[in-house]
Amino acid sequence: MRVICPLIGVEIRNYYSYLKRRETKKFDPDHGDMIEMIQKISESSDHTYGSRRMQKSLNALSFPVGRWKTAQLMKEAGVWVRYKKKYKVTTNSEHKKPVYKNVLKQNFKYDQPNKAYVGDITYIWTTEGWLYLAVIIDLYSRKVVGWSMSSRMKASLVCDALTRAIWQRNPPPGLIVHSDQGVQYASDQYRKLLKSHNFIGSMSKKGCCWDNAVAESFFGSLKQERVHWNNYATRYEAQQDILHYITMWYNSNRLHSYLGYCCPSTFEMMNGYLKK
């Protein structure tokens, strides 16, 4: 090879490096299993896992690989990752109703459940028209604890989402419930709901999306990983798909970087909070 390599324009050290890599790959007893597992994980995550989450998944399955190796294996396995598409958020804050002060003040880290919730509204297009989705997220675990969907963006939309969260979690008085200054959150119906449970209302500054970044992040994941890749024929079809995403994927299986790559439900269970 010391004679042939120069003739074909290959450095001898590169040739031996290639042989070493090939032998390592050839005799790696876990290589085939990892390729198969990567394909299964990618499919089960609906092709939403990049190398970082894929690495954490493999590590959890007792495959001690780094992120660079994971990226190489993903390329070899032929898996693909859904890219992020742009979307816009519209909030009708041009109203004369009273608004709450910003009590949360971008403090998104809480070490106990049911201390602070954030809520927001987004919209999903279907052939039948717009479907509006309101969610409530517990900042402790980033779990979606309340949601509501409707063809109309009324005050009842956000009230129903919060009511579901109350029914599921039974939060104590003093809970901070943060939102933007949308007219639904400034409505009499919503304010009465907060007052009846002795919750503390909080609102973002007008036009400042960072004040409600956790809710915005969830909607970004929902649309990037699910909504933008579907053409919903009916609102019912969209409702069922979004419900499945929230309950069966995001809350129960999706690895969350903020939680040390643990899903919200498992995080709560590991830390002693067992409510669903």
C-alpha cells in the first residue's frame, strides 16, 4: 500500500485511518442495534428528534454514545428531522378593558407545582376554517395542564382551558396565572374566574412576546412538529390530532431540554407529584 497510495493520490495515514474506522464499525456489536433503534425512535417521535434528543434517548436505552456519533448514526440510518416553519401570532390587545400588572416578570422557573401557570391562544387552519386553541402550562414541569379548542375566539375559550386545569390540578389560592393582554384574558368572565379561586392575574407588556416565552415555545413546538405537516379537512380532525399531541406525546413522551431531557409527566412523577 505504501506504493499504491501515492499513485492514486491517497496519503498512507488516511488509508490506515480508514481501515481503523472500518474495523471499529465492523466489530461494534451494538452498531446494528443502534441503527435500528434510531429508526424506531425517529418514527415514534414523528421525525421531530434532532441529534441532541436522539442522543439522550440512546443513552437512556444504555447506548453510551456522544452527540457527534449520534449525528453520524442518524445520517447512516437515513432518518430526517422536520425543520421549523415561520408562523405569526395575533393578539387583540387594542381594547379598553382593565389589564393585570406583570407579576410574573419573566420568572419562568418554579421548584413546586401549581405556583405559576401561563396561558395563551393560537390558531390552526382547517378546510372548514380556523380552529382556536387555548392552553394552560404549569411552569414547574412545563406540562400542559389545561386546554380548550373552539371555532370562535371568545372569552369562554380561555376560561374553559383554565377550568380544565383547575379540575385536573386543584391549585391553591395565590396561584399566578399569566397571559398576554388579549381581550379574552381581560374579559369580565375570565377575571371573575380568577377572583373566585383567589388566583393572581398577571399580563405581559403589550407587544413583548418574551414575557410569555414558555407558552410561545410550546406553540412553536406544536406547529413545527405536528400542525405544519398536516392538512386538516375538518376541525374535529385537527382537535383529535392536537389532543393526541398534547396528552400522548408532549406531556407523556417528548424529552424536554429544560427538564434535563425528561418528559413533563415523568418529571413530576420522579419529583413526587403524581397527579395526571
